[in-house]
Amino acid sequence: MRLCALLTTLAGALLAVPGPVGWRLPGLTPRFERPGDVVLGGSFCILHFYNAVSLDFTTLPAGLPSSSVSSWGYRVAQSFVFAVEEINNSTHLLPNLTLGFSIRNSGDSVHGAMHETMAFLTGQEDPVPNYSCHRGPPQAAMVGDTRSALSVAMARLLGLYKFPQVSYASTLPSLSDKNQFPSFLRTRASDLTTSYAMTQLVLHLGWSWVGILAQDDDFGQQAGNLAREELSQAGVCIEFHLHIPSRQSPEKIDANVRKMEKSTATGVLVFLSNSNIQLILHRLVGNRVLGQVWVSETLVHTVIALATPGASWVLQGAFGLKLRSSHAHGLSEFFAHLHPSRTPEDMFLRRFWEATFGCRWPHSNDTEPSDMQLCSGNETLRDHEYPFQEVSRLEAAYPAVYSIAHALQDMVLCENENRECGDPVHFQPWQLLHPLRKVSFQTPDGTHIMFDANGDLVTKFDVLQGQWSPEGQFHFVHIGKMDPHPSLENRMMILLKDSEKALGSLFVPSSVCSTSCEPGSSQIPQQGAPHCCFECQPCPEGQFADQKDMKSCLQCPEEQYSSQSKDYCLPRTETFLAFDEPLGLVLTVVSLSLASLACLVLGVFLWFQQTPVVRANNRALSYVLLVSLTLCALSTLLFLGRPSPTTCLLRQITFAVVFTVAVSCVLAKTLTVVLAFRATKPGQRVHMCLGPSASSFVVLVASLVQIILCGIWLGTSPPFPHRDTASEPGHLVLQCHEGSGIAFSCVLGYLGLLAIGTFSVAFLARGLPDTFNETKFLTFSMLLFCSVWTAFLPLYFSARGKATVAVEVFSILASTAGLLGGIFFPKCYLILLKPERNTPPSLRTGPWAQRDLGRGVPPGHPHSTISARPPSQQQDPGSQFLVPALTT
């Protein structure tokens, strides 16, 4: 039913033509034919009539309607003739078979292409569909046409009969659909392949901000949308995607040109027809829109567009893809020998001759204006080379003819896969279709020809660029090649020649919205702009970016740090507060000095333990305090050197416990003084708190609480060695991590609470009698202690790296020195330098004794502050104070 409907419609369209139309010449057969054993058909756009006339057959025709000759179309048709003659002269390819041909003019019209195709199939001047009067040699295949719109119409008709068709220029992707076009093949790559190749070239050039100019038809929409999708997936931003109307629309074209003029994208992908590309170029030249670099899937359009004055300035630097097709050696010489007198059957040659030389061929029967001179016949085509011949694909039909010839030979020699043979004189065209699809051969110039499963040519691309030569001529230069087979990264292989060897100056402009971010910085997107528009921000410390245009910086490994330029990482140098470095050496010397000094004071107290000063200050607590201060000074050595699990466990625990013992001893001494001055009457309960066991109880309880806290700390989350990478750039600081911050804070908090309590008690007792009272010294030493640790907290938590350890060591040593100096240096001063004041008589005549005498209270009075008992009757005050009353 579908076949009947198509043929009925086709017949109505063809039979409705009353006379000569746009693709035909009145009175002449619009074809060029030669006989042969097998005939090949060819459809080419050679003549195009702008003002076609209809004949009513009542008057003679007024003459040929005004028309134009496609120089490119006729030259491609001659490459078809050249290939046929070369094959007929070959002794290897179809040696016993002569190929004939029938070249027809489609007039760049779908109607004309359909009419001539049907005429070729039926052998009738005015064809009737599905009715053949052909009695001559078999017809093998049809070659053509140029535009995809024409080839689609032909392919639908030829596909009904499984008649092979090989196009040399049609690129529409839908023609690869074998369900719609089962007998269509082409010696061109599909727009899918070329568009993909264009996108890969854009990516290879490093462009990220481009525009798209597309024809407003099937070709432009499919190719443009494919390029847009591929580029978007690759991260390229499209600034504009303009559709150029197929029919001339000056308003829309001017609007598109204004958008291009305002754009900032340098690279523009072009999917336009010949006529529209000329219109766009004309507007761009008029508006002086320069600096944009075009990328076209084929250079044929570009070459044709160069006929527009000034177009070369717009197309400077333009990139084009050229199929790596076969080169017909001798075609130029063959074309140069063409002459109407040698081939009178070629009616297209006469029109081409007249258009080329601007004269009228004398043997033409057509009427001609009187002002046109006659051709002399001495003209020659040798000096009329086609412009940009190296990229114009004038031999486009050459591989198509060779494909059919090799398919015929495979069919005759039974070399196809199914081993099916055909009679070269009597065969049906559908028998040639399978060998044609499987053909694989090399042309005389060594180019390999084969088709893929879709009937598209498997080929490679040459990359060319338009440049000005030193002589001032604009030409296209071969700069590289592309392999359409995807690589491992699903990208085409693109190899551009070295600029110095290939061009001397390879012009590769930049087409980006924002300048590339150099290594060492990353892209920061601009708000409200496409992701291709960004700002560059240097990588932060510890991160790097070793490539251009990185979306984000990468983190350096823990053992490395970022270089100054932030483009690579360097190995970190391990560092810690070592004994042999200057700061560590100073702290070690101070620690040992303080420990030695504390031991020296302890030795003095032991040596003068029977003197009143030593006896009056609770000797046992003094000894414990001096030992703890010695250990405090020595504990700082655990903070120096390379941290290990053992030192990390011991350093904070040892510091906390020994300092707690020291502070608790000061607290016990202070409480003893306060309570002693309150026990003014014998038998008071306060006397129970003045014994040696009471002071020991205070020290033991206070220290036990700290030991419990430290035990909990060690049992839950103990300190451990840690590698600090954030404190000092370029260094890997080896230090001890506290483990549980809460436990560490509790330990320090308890020690601080104990110190504040001791200072408060000592401060309140500062006004008591001072003959034997040391509360002023205790107050001063605890003031130093609290001041040091109050300053320690902000310094400790703000310091970084090994400075943290140095701050803590300095605080330990400073507070140790404060306790040692504030409590024991005055006593050593009396013991060593003022021995005359270290006697009972001098102590009894102190300020409080003088005040009692002034009040009339003698020594030994119950309300006296000084006892009158002789020393032999006094209780040994080695474990308690002698004040206020030394009674048993």
C-alpha cells in the first residue's frame, strides 16, 4: 500500500509538468551519455535555472531562461567521467567489461532529481513510474546527489527497487538508517561523525566558550544539536546557538549578526549551506565583525564563500575538516583537455564553456543576445584552475565510481561472502547491493575504501587552517589529521603538526569566557554566569593544583605540604622540641638548674634542721615540698625530645601529680598557720588539726583526687604521639596529643582550683604575727604561681606546633621557680647570711613580743604571744609551728 501511494503521488507530480522546468533545457536532452556493457547513472547539480518558463506550444520558445552553471558541480561530474574512463583502460579492474554512464542534471531541485532518477530507471523522457522501456545494457547503480535533501528523495525512490545509490556529498545523519534507506551508501562521513570530529577539535584546541551557527533545516538542526550536546557533556559552554533561516530573511540574518557582534566567544562552529554562509559573511564584512575563528565540517562551503569580497579577513584562522579521500592523479590534465568540439555529446560542456569564457558557442541552436561574442574555439581550460583546488574535493565522485566497479568485479568473480555470482551482462541491480556494502579495496593512489554497517565511508580527516602567506595570498594549510575511531578515553586521535615545521606560525586563538587558571589556583564560579565563566583563587595552605583550570585544589598527603607556588607538594621535615636545639638546650639547662637549686635548698634544710627557722616551718612539709619542686623541674625533661608512647603517657600525668603535691603542701602549710593562730586556748578542738597527721592528710587527700582524675584519663583516652601537619607549613610536628580534651581540662582545672584556694587562704592570713609566720611568702609565691598559669592558658591554646610544648615547659619552670624562690629563699637568707637572727632570743624579741610588753603582758602570760618557757621545756616544734603558744 505504501509503495502504491508513493508511486501514485510521484506519477501525478511528474505528469503535471506541462513543459521545460528548472532543471531542463528547452529542445535539448539534459544529460551526457556514453554506452557500455554496464551503465552507471549520475545525478549532479550542473545547471540551475532561476527563471523557468512553461511552454504552451503555441509559439516558439523565446530562448534559454537565465541560468547559472555550477563550476564545482560540473568538475565533479567530470571526475565521474574520468573514473569511468580510467577503469575502462585498466587491465586489472573489469578487464572484459566496459562501463557506460548517463550523467543527468538535477538542477539542485528535489523535483528535478526525482524526475531524472525516474527517467534513468524507466528509460523514458517523460517517465511513468513502475513502467520500464529500457531494453539496453543493465543499470548497475546511481551516483549522487550533492545536497542531502535531493539524496533523501532519490534514496526513498531507489530503495523501493533496492537499486544501489552512492552519494558523494550528502551527509544527513538520517541517511544512515538502513530501515528507511536500504540501498543508500556514501563516500562521505555522516554529519554525526563530522560533528563529533568538530567537537573533538574544539576540545583539542582547549576552547570552552563557543558559539554555533546552524542552518534552520534538518541538516543544521541535527548537526547543531549534536555538537551542542557533545560540547556540553565535555564542559564547554555555548554562548549562542543561532539558527539561520533556509529562505532568505534579511531581518533575521541582521539580528543574528548583531548577536555575533556582541558576543565574546572567539570560536564559532558553522553548519550552513553555501547560500547562507555567503549571506552571513556579507553582513559580517559589512559590520566589520572580525576576530572570530570558524570551524566548519567541510571546506567546500568556505571555499565558495571566499567569493564574497573581504571574506578572507573574516575567515582568517578558520579551521576546516577535509575527508582523507582518494586523489585522482591526472584529473587536472584530463580536465584541461576538455573541448566542446571533442565531446559534442556533452551538452553541459558547451554551457560551462560559455560561462567560463563569456562567449557563445557558435554551433549552438539557441537564440542569444546580439551583444555576446562568439567563442573562437581557441580557448583552453588549462589556465582556468578552480580556486582552492586542493581542498575543494573536485574528485568527489571518483571513489564512488571505483566502489561500484569493485563491487561488480566481486560479483563477477564470486568473491563476496555468500559466493554468489552474477552475469555481468544480465543481472538485477539488487544483486550488486550486497557486494557493494562489503567492498574493501584501494584506489590507484593507495587510499583504502570501505563502508561501515550504515553504509558510511570509513575514513580519516585532515585538519586545515586558512592563513595568509608571506606573499599576501590567502590559502588553506594542512596542519594535522584526525582518526575517527575513538581512543581509550572515547576521544578521537588528533595529531597537529609542529607549528615551526608545518606552518612557521600556527594560529591557535583562545576562545574562553575567563582566562585559564594557572597551576596553583582553582576556579571559583561567578554567580549567575555559566560554569565556564569563573575567577581564579590561589590554593590555600596544604593544598595544590598541578594542572590548569582545576575545579578545586587537591589536598597534599599528610607527610607533604604545598610549595610556595601551590602547584606541587614537598616532603615535610619532621620537627619537635629537641634537646640539642637552642630553645631545648636552654630549657634543659634551666630545668636542671632549678632541680639542683631545689636539692641544694633541701640540703641546707637538712643540715640546719635543728635551727628555729627550719623547725618553725614544719620540716616534714618543707621536705616534701622541696622534693616535689625538684620533680616538677625535672618533669619538663619529659616534654623535650622525640615523643614516644611512654613519654606521652608520663609527661602530663607526672606534671599534674607532682604539682598537685607541691600546691597541696603549700595549702597544708597555710592552713596550719591559720589554725595555729586560732588555737589561743588549751584544749580547743583546733589543736587536733595542728598535728603532723593533719598536714599529711591534706597532702594525701588533695593528691589522691588528682591521681584518680589522671587514672580516669589514662583509662578512657590517654595521650598518644601525634603528627601535626597544620601548625607549621613545611614541617611535620611530632607532639603528644592529649587524647581526651575534657580529661585534660579537668586535670588542669583541679590544679587551678587547688592553687586558687591556697592563694585565697594565704591572702587572708597575711596579717598574722610574722615572727614565725610565713604566710606572706606563701601568698607571694602563690600569686606568682597563679599569674603564670593564668597567662599560660591563652598562650597554650593559641600556640602552634612545638611552641605549645615550649609554653608549657616555660610555665612549669616559672611556677616552680616562683614557689622555690618565694617560700625558701628568704629562709635560706636567714640561715646562711643572717645566722644571728636564726636564734630563739632574736625570735622572741620580734615585733609581736614588743607589742605584748607595750600592753604590759609579760612573757609566759596566758594572753602573751611568746612563751616564757625555756627551750628545754618546749615541745619539739619540728612537726608544728612554735606560734602562738608552744605548750604541750
